[in-house]
Amino acid sequence: MYRIAVAPGDGIGKEVIAEGVKVLQAAADAENVTLQLDYMDLGSDRYLSTGELLTDDDIKFMRDRQAVYFGAIGDPRVAPGVLEKGILIKMRTTFDQYVNLRPSKSWHPYTPLKGEKDFDILFLRENTEDLYMGAGGVLNGKEAVANMALQRGLYDVDLSLSSKASSEQEFAFEIGMMSRKGIERFADHCFETAKRLGKEKVTAVDKANVCTSLYGLWRKVFNERSADHGIDVEYMYVDAMAMALVRSPERFGVVACPNMFGDILTDLGAEIMGGLGVAASGNINPVGVSMFEPVHGSAPDIAGQGKANPIAAILAGKLMMDQLGRPDIGNMIEFAVKMAMKQKLVTADMGGTLNTVQAGDAIANIVRSSG
Ligand code: NAD
Ligand code: IPM
Ligand code: MN
């Protein structure tokens, strides 16, 4: 038996998680496995009525279970960042889910890329550091920047800022920071994953030609760990990587990204496989509670209309079963998704005619008839 916390969240999160649960249930039944699904009320409605984001009770609830199955958060009634940082980022950091796993593979004929080349990329996104650490604020004047740096003992800080505009009185900043320990554990996971998948190299993405301090440390650690693991590392600047992902995605296998670039490149990774509607993600703590969700958000533009593609959420369920040690159930789910795609039993974003519930039913039926 597996005990799972289910948090549908906002917007289309509610619609797609309902279908994901349907498919998970069907696959678990086929293998005589019991899933105990315990629902949580997280998101904008609760925040707007009680002011609560991710509470201590929520955290305890999740800690008592083996995994979290999450929909999406985000609501136009709430200022940007409140729900995103207060719920999603807090979940990832509280449970120290330092690897964000985001597969991108060619789903023919749904990939918009020309030709028939197959690609199968595993994006691994560092999930706790970089520009996501909350090291931000607003300062008045360059003096204040210097004082802040000195007060904190950051004597290595280079204050000869390169932009002419930095003489302005009001500075806003958001610092990208990574720790050696944070990069080491992430790099180890990337190289171990490459080894497990039989890959010869890891592609590490950065912007080491401009952000020399931050991604200088990143490269130093990746070089060290590459030697330790006996797996090559190839570096790509993030701009060139965006181009290469469209032009020749078949070149890549395991792709390691810092948090922010990983966020951006995995929406691109979603689009080249067939759209955000099929992109799944796992927020992994290899020794703790992991959380599984679609890459997409709450999509307020289509919420409540039955238009959302449930496949991303369904495949997030697949990643969850894999992580829980049941790849047999995970494979059954992925096979059913493949069959539904082949038979064009898909929603309008993929050129089909089904609504969210019909698309979920179609996949659950294939699971039942194949299991
Ligand atoms: P989004 O991912 O919600 O939507 C982007 C576009 O893709 C929209 O046009 C949407 O209709 C479409 N789309 C997304 N998922 C789809 C699906 N399953 N089927 C069909 N079409 C789909 O991104 P956004 O509009 O930039 O953000 C909306 C809100 O969601 C914001 O508040 C944002 O902060 C939040 N967000 C949350 C998460 C998360 O919870 N993990 C992820 C991304 C964005
Ligand atoms: C994602 C989302 C989140 C992120 C936001 C909503 C905090 O875009 O899961 O990709 O930036 O990680
Ligand atoms: Mn994103």
C-alpha cells in the first residue's frame, strides 16, 4: 500500500489531477496495489479566505506520506509570487527536493519539429538554489549596495558594476547563489543518473561567459565530479542550448541545468515534444518525500472549460510510481498514454476533439484493457 498526499491546487490543476488519479487508480488496481489518496486543500481559495499558504500542518501531513501528487498553483486574484513562493517553492525547499526531473521525448507525430528524428532527453534541474533562494531586495543608491556588502563581510564582492545605469538611486536585486555542497550533491545525482541510463556524458548548461563567479563554481564542481564518476561533462551556454534544442535535440541525453535556466529550458523541452500539456515533472529528494506535478501552471486562460490536456498530470503519476519503486505501474501508464496518442484520443491542444474528462477516461480504459 502507498499513502499519497494529493493537492490539486488552482485552475486546471483540479481538472487534470482528477484524471491523473483516475489513471493511477486503474493502473494500481490492475497490479492489485492499494493507493491511499489523502486530499489537501492548498491554493488560492484557501489563501484568500484564511491567509494560509503552506502551513506547518500541511508539511506534517505530507511528511507522514510517501509522496505528494500536486496539480498547480497560481491565480490572477493574487499578486505574482505569493502562492508560487509561499506554496510551491516552500514545498520544494522544505522537503529538500533538490533534483527536478523533467523528461522531454519526441511524441510523434505531435512534436512540432521537422523530420522523424527521435529524441529522449532527461532534464535534471537543480531545484533549491540559484536565483530561487530569495536573496532579493531594494536598496537606495550605490552606497547602500557597498555598505550592505561590507556589513555582511562580503569582501570579495566586486562593486565595480559594469552597467552605466547603476548610478541610479534605486537598486532592486535578486542574487543567484549556489553552494559547493548544493552543486556537489546535484552533480553526483546527474552523473549517477547518466551511468544508470548507460550515457557517456552529461550536458551541463550555464552562462559561465557572463556570470563568471556563480557558474565558475558550477563548472569547477562539475569537472571534479565528472572525473570522480568517470562520465564526461560537456558544457553548453544557455542561449546556444535553446537553439540546439530546436535544431538537434537528438544530440542530448542527460541535461543538467541550474534552477532558473532549467525552468525556462523545460518549457522549451515541453513544446518540442508536443506541448506543455504532456510535460511531467518530479521534485526529488532521493532519501525523503518527493513531489510530482505537471510542468505547466494553473492556466487561468482555459481553466474551468474542460480544455486542459490531462497527459502531463497523468505522466507525473507515472514518474511517482517509478520513484516509489513500481516501474511496472509507471510503464503501464506510459504505454496507455502512447496508445491514446496513437489513436488520436487527445485534447484540442494536440489536435484532438476530446475534453479533459474524455481524454482521461480514454487513457484509464486503455490501462484497464491492457492490465
Ligand atoms: P501555464 O503553464 O499555466 O500556461 C501557459 C500556456 O499553456 C497557457 O496558454 C495555457 O492555456 C497552456 N497550457 C498549460 N497547461 C495546459 C494543458 N494541460 N493543456 C492545454 N494547455 C495548457 O503558465 P502561465 O499562464 O504563465 O501561468 C499561470 C499561473 O500558473 C501563474 O500564476 C504561474 O505563476 C503559475 N504556474 C504554476 C506552476 C506550478 O504550479 N507548477 C507552473 C507554472 C506556472
Ligand atoms: C515550474 C514553475 C515554477 C518554477 C513557479 C510557478 C514557481 O514555473 O514549476 O516550472 O519557476 O519553478
Ligand atoms: Mn516553469
